[in-house]
Amino acid sequence: INRFKLFIDGDGDVIFGENGDIYSLASYSEILNIEEGDIFNVGSDRIISYVIDKINENKYVIVDLNFARSHSAQGGFNMHETLIYGYDYDTHELIMRGLHNHTFKEWRVSFQDFEEAYEDVHKFFVSNKLELLNRKRYFSGITLLSPRYDYRSVNDDYELVYRLDSEVLGYTYKKCDPDGQNESVLYT
């Protein structure tokens, strides 16, 4: 990830990527476990329970939605991905982060509105499989993410030499009382 570059697109948005294209989701595999959800077998009748199950498994869920349906009553088709990380059974809402009224923020959508917005995208991908293939560079219709806890440092060599040096030579540090008095030198 330390190799990432930034560029500014035609709208003035700053984006991780280069040569006018954003980095693919696979670029984050050093720090994230990335799984593809099976959009063809998760219809709108199952999407809410599927998302809740995945959140209960400590996974974040990215789902393509028809924003024209989930954000307004205007209709039409405007597909965009949304990060879902919570739910509220009491209010029957999913909690997500994404664009809402042209601002990136947390927002909530009812289970019913979510199902309808997802159903539009699900039908689109079922009838346009090539579009899903093209989309997979970034997301998979349904994408599951979780942090990698086996993340390796980008500077393993330095850390190895530092630790060996500390073991061989020891480490010296000073210890002081909170008021700065009674300084003592300690060694490992």
C-alpha cells in the first residue's frame, strides 16, 4: 500500500490510482481479506438476512444498489456501491457509509428500500453478466471485506535488524518520575 499514488480526476476528486484509473480492489489484499458474494444466488428476498449474517461474522459488506431507488423517489437507474457495516432490528434499517445527497457520510436505509434498490441491480446483473465481469475490477456486486490480522510490515528488513540489534546490544532508556526527578538509566 505504500506504493499507492494519487491522481485528480476531471471532477476534481482525488483518487487512489494512476494513469487516470483507480486501483482495483485486489490492490488492498495486503491489509484486507476480500471475498466475492454470489450475487446470482442471493436474490432480493434473501439480501437482508445475507447482509446481517455477514455483519455478524465481522465482515463489512459492499453491495451495488440502484441509488435512484434508495436515495429518492425519482426512479431511474443509477448503480453505485455502498459499504454496509451495521443494522438496527428495532427500526428495520441497515447502517451504511457512502454517498448520500452528494456527501460521503453515514446513512440508514429501511430494509424494504434496500431490497428494492438491490433487486434492480440484481436483475441488471442477471441479464447483463458481462457488465458484472467488467465491474469486478472494482467490486463484485456483493463484496465481503474484513481486516487481515496477519498483515506484514512493509519494512520487514528494518524491523528484523532493529530487533536483532536490540537483542545483541541491549536497549538503553531513561526512566523518570512524573515530575521529571529521580532519573535512572535502565538496560535490557
